[in-house]
Amino acid sequence: MLLEMASGGFGERTALGDGRTGLTYSALFDRAARAATLFEKEAVQRVGFIDVNSEALPIALYGSAWAGLPFAPLNYRLDQEHLEVLAHELAPALVICEPSVIDRLHAGEGLRLVSRHDFLSGLDDHEPADHDWSMDPEEIAVLLFTSGTSGPPKAAVLRHRHLVSYVLASVEFMGAGEDEATLVSVPPYHVAGMAAILSATYAGRRIVQLPGFDAGEWVELVREQGVTHAMVVPTMLARIVERLEADRGALGTLRALSYGGGRMPLSVIERAVRLLPQVDFVNAYGLTETSSTIALLGPDDHREALAADDEAGRRRLASVGRPLPAVDLEIRDETGEALPPGSYGEIHVRGEQVSGEYLGRPAAVDAEGWFATRDSGMLDEEGFLFLEGRIDDVIIRGGENLSPGEIEDCLVAHGEVVDAAAVGLADTQWGEVVAAIVVRVPGSAVSGEELQRWVRERLRSAKVPARVEFRDELPYNETGKLLRRVLKAELAAGAT
């Protein structure tokens, strides 16, 4: 329906690729119609996608919806064993693959594998499907496997009503100018990748795709394609800032840059805002299970926080903003009771865009529609939401909850620290103590003792790391989430 509206409202606008030779919205509508016919003839129950960003992605996404089939993009970076397991969970399915993936997977047992090239080149062999797609909002639109940072991946179920509700609540139809282009560099299996395609379609914005993220390529693509809008995860923004500081170049066409998917170090966003003063920055907080964004720190919020002369106002730059109008959000304690402003607890959320459902598992929403996010956070007096981290990441020292993010921000503020992680390690006296894993600026010899003094002078003594380790880099997954579980296990085992 969203693509039909785009095709009818601004069909000759470029949907994908270069502004002169790219695919128009009318052409995208036609390709999706032919893909729907192909999928229907295959007599499968799902359409899988194991590939990088390409023209095939939106065609397959919309073609699947047209054919009434769930669309399931998988993480192409997984090793063969895990990829095989997830792919066979989709069976019977047609799976569109990057060529090298076909060599790694075994077809059969309900799996039909087709390369991206064969999928695209074969579309003209099929007639466009009739305009009689189902309008049932309860049908499954997308299956997204969670990143598995705290357990095996689960397939989050996003139904049509969840995704459409998110788009209608956050995007104005045909709200983009004809010169606007959005750069999609997050992978297809990230909920932000799906949200970017749907939002751009409804707004009428041209989509420019980057198959795999590289800071240099990202910067050059923005310049070459006149990109006006983009979304990145925090690790991406940190590398983009480093690149821009190194080449002293500008991004003259860029107007809006949203970021999310993990905690943003305060020092990184401060550098980015000062480096790109013409850009409207947006911090978007959401989860796969909530169809993307549920809270926003908008452009004016960024500027006001950066210019604030009081600590409370400035600190809001480290928040994720206020909940969207269509979303209810509460902070609750261990018993499920709502907490007052200023109290940390588990974030609960409900709204039309909230799914909280996993394939083959009991629903994770309660009778009133509330979903427990497993994120710890706090709402201040003005309704700004501050994230503390995953519930399992909170460090409990002597019965006191310590935020790893606050300790990390303090460490990164040191001029000789590039990145930092704080985790809790078992301790017989305190239950847990803080351990810090630090990436130093190249050439730096800053010691653990100096960093401990740095934290002690700025935070309470309970938050001072009892142990400081140094690494060349920290482990992140492909969507920019810090793998604290890996670090914690390595430290507990005595690894350095």
C-alpha cells in the first residue's frame, strides 16, 4: 500500500540509486509486482534475504508483502553453522543470496537459493501481479532475528500494522523535496534498515545504498550523490567524525543525520555537532521489537543541550530524548511498579507499533499491551529518557546499581582514551566491582592508575574501576552494539 501510494503520488521520482539513471518509484512498483508473481509461483511460505544493501532489497521487501509472505533478512556475516540454522528455520522459503553465500549454504529441505543477479534478471520473465494484495494488518510483514548479544537469536515478528503505524506516526506523505536523498548504510537485517526504506518510500526520498560500511566510502558517497539524510549507529559516527577531522572536508548537502542502535559517547556527539553545524542531529532510540524508534532527541534538543550553561541542561545531550506521541513509556521497578522521575528501572513501552512478539514463542507483552524492553533507564522531570544499558549490564556493587555508560563516558572524556567499556566482575566483598577495558589513543602510555584517578575526581569512589585493562579495540557486533558479555567472560577467565 505504501509503495502504491508513492507510485501514484510521485511515480517519476527516483526511488533508488543515481538521480539520473536510478529506478523510479513507478519502476520499483512494477518490479515488486513481478517479484510477487515469482514468489507466488514458488509456493513458499517465506522469503529470505542474505545479502548486502542493493536494488534487490526493496524489490524483495515489497514483493513479499504483495504476495502475502513474511520477509526475513538474515545476517550474512554469520558463520556457516549459524547461518544454516537460521535459514532452515525459514523453510519452506525462497532465499535471495549474495553469490558467495550460495556456496556456503545447502539447498533442499524446503530451501530454494537464488543469487541476487538471477533474481533481478529473472523478474522480466514474470507478469506483474494483480493489485489484489491482502489488507489484513495482522499478517506478518517482516521477521528480524535479534542480535543475540545475551542469548540465541530469536525471530522478532513485525506485522503490517506495526510497521505502518510507525511510518504514519513519524513520516509525512510526500514530505521530501525532489532533491532529497537518504543514505542507507546499516545492514538489511537491522530494523533501521527496514525503517529507512519504508520511511523514504512514504516521504518520496531517493534511496542511496552503501553495501558495506566504510567511513571513507560513506563520506565520498554523501559528496558524490548529494545525500541530504542518513542514519548511522554510534560506532559508524565515531569513524565518520575521525575521517572528517583528518581530511578537513565538508558535507555540504547533508541536512539531517540520525543515530541510534547503541549508546552514543558524549564526546563523539559533541565533536560531530561542532564539526557539522548545518546538520540537524537526531538520536533515535528503539528496538527491533518496537518497529524502530520510540523516543527522539531532536535537532533543537541537541543545540540547546550543547549551549546550556547548567549541568542538567548539558547532560540532556546524553539522553535519547522524549517518547514519541503515539507511544506510552514507563520506568518500573523489579515488582512492576511505576517509578517517579529521576529513578532508574526497566523501560516498559506500549503502542500500535510495539510488537513484542517472537516466532514460535509466547507473546512478550502483557494483557494491557506493555512490553518490557530489558533496557534500564530513567525519565527526568522534563520527560527526557536516559539509558543506563541492558538490565543484565548494570553493575551491582554492594547492592548499589552503577551505570556502565556513565563510567564509560567519563573514561572517554580523557584526552588519551579512544573507547572504553565498563563491566561488572564477581567480588567476594562487594558482589561485583567495576572493571574497565580501554582503547588508548595511538602512541599514548596513559596508565590504569591515572585513569582510576581521573574517574575518582569526577565520579564517586564506588564507580572507580578496580581493574583496568588495555586493548587495541573493543568487540562490537555488526549493528554497533558493544559485546559486554564477551569482555566479561574474557576478564573472568583472566584473558587480557
